Amino acid sequence: MSKDPKKPSQRQDLKRWDDKGGAPRSHRSRKPHPPSKGEPALYYFNVRTEGGVIEDPEGEVYSDIQAMRVAATAKVRDMIAERDQKGEDRRSWQIEIMDRANQPVLTMMFSEALDPRPSG
């Protein structure tokens, strides 16, 4: 009887996400999932471009949703500034923040991360 070659990798994938307290990345849900209050949580910062989605494979832990939102805004501003210097516009991109169960928590257009107030 031959063994299915996919089973060991699936097992490793499950163990990896179990070790981090979450579900495997293959688990998807369309319903927004509110984060738990008072506990640090793992968030993934996926970027949606015109060409598709760039998934965050590692994620980052934040103390609360406000800290995660501040970090997401800073990341987006850095990505915009980096490409503005090269003459590329990323303002139409989106950042999609997922929780450890790979459920959506927040979606933000890159253009929303820019300070709307005039400088000076």
C-alpha cells in the first residue's frame, strides 16, 4: 500500500499553525472575525495588487486591534513612499489583515493610509 505524498506536508502545515495557536492557512472564511479583547493576537498583512494577492507567511503579534491598525498604516505608508521614489503608484492597492484563523479583520486601501490633511 503506497502512502499519499501529501499527508506528511499537510501534517507539518497543521503542526506549524497549531504551534502558533491558529488554524492552517488553507482554512478560509468570508465572515469578518472580531479579535479577542485583552489578549495579544497574531495578524497576517496580505497585500492585494492589480496582479493578485501577496500573502504574509509569518504574521506579527500585536497587543490589540488598535496597535495592529497603527502598524498596518505605517507599513502601507512605507510601501507607498518606497515606490513613489521609483515613480510607481501603489495607492490603488489594498492591505487585508487576517487573524490567525485566516479570517478577515480589516481591509484598507493604500490611499486611506495617507494623511488627508494638507501639510504646512
